[in-house]
Amino acid sequence: MENLLIITPVKDSIVVASEAITRVCQSKKNYRYRVYNDRSLPESRTVLDHGSILGYELINIEDFTDSPSPNYRFTLIDAQQIALQSGSHLLIVESDVYVKPDTIEQLLHHAKTIDNCGIVAALTTDENGIINFPYLHIKQAQQGLKKTRHRISFCCTLLTYDLLKSFDFNSLSPKKHWFDVQISKKSRTLGFQNLIDTNLTVTHLPHSSRPWKSLKYKNPLKYYLRKYLKKLDRI
């Protein structure tokens, strides 16, 4: 199977998001690419509208649901349906991640050649090549594919067609926000391998898409007040 669907969820931080999207467009070949705008500001929506000339489909989530942001569950369910209809793997590239020219093809190669692969991800680093969140448990000197029981973040991650066929995303809890935790666990439960390619790196600018999350490190009290009072960032 050669088909691939690529998606990027976007919530403002339009400068970083635009660069992330542009890099995907430059290396995606003829694969279908959908950008999900999750109630960004009007000016961000305008930029995304104009940017679609690069070769992506823009889905403005507010046109389909009244649910407030974040709408990652909506995005995953919609993308899964499209991937299953077209017999495609699903690649998620988040809006604070910069892929390299070979990132997409390398992840697709793994999906096609590794037996029983459920999830395979690129390793995230900062702009200096140092491993950063969410893969701080990976040693800098480690090489090659690493099978893991840790959650696989959706920063730059491919979910295989076999996994998509085996797990209906409609069953994802709407009360949670960290769907990568649920899907990573379900993939292992179903007997699939979850893998990180430590030789395949992408630049991650953590929380550029949702700046309030950086409060966890800068102002923990304010972060946890938002987390519990507004019921955000639930695992």
C-alpha cells in the first residue's frame, strides 16, 4: 500500500504553523494533506486560507461543530474516516514541528516494511539538535529504531492503516485531551509495535501551538490552575 494521508492541526501561532505547513508541502509529493484549523483567530484563518495554494485542504473546524477548542478528537475521527476510505496510513505533523525533506518518505518506508507496526515516529530535537520534549527518555547517543512502551507523541507520527482498521477513534474519551496516550496504549494492547526512529529527527518548538502549556515550566501554579479549573490538558 502506497497511500498516505497527512494532517496538521493548527491553533494560532501562525508564524510557526505556516513554516511547519510549508515544509510539509515541500516534501509531501502527491500525498493528500489536510490542515485542521481549530478556531484560530480570524487573521490566522485568513493566512491559512491564502496558504492553501501550497497544496493542502483547509478544514475550519468551526464550520462543522460548535465544540470549543481543543478539537483534536474531531480531527482524529475525521482523518481516520478519510484514511480508511482511501486505504491510507495517517501521518500527523503538528504545527510546531519542522520536518526535513526525507522525513515523510522515511516514516512511510517503516510503515511498509516493519512487521506488525502500529505507530512509528520521528525523534524530536530543539534547533541545536538536542533531544527535547516529549522524548527526553531517549538517550542522545541511541541509534536506530527503538521499540517503546512509552507513549508515542503525535509531534511527527505515522499511524498505520492496520492500526486504523483495528481501533475506532470514536471510542476516544471526549473528556481527555492527550489522545496520544490512549492510542499508544491501545496499539500495544492490540499487539502492534510502537517505534521511534532515533536517526530520523525533526525540530520541535514545544507548545508553540498552545503557548499556555509552557506555563507548566515558567509558572506551574498558573498552569495547574488553568488545568484543573478549566479542565484542560487532561491525560
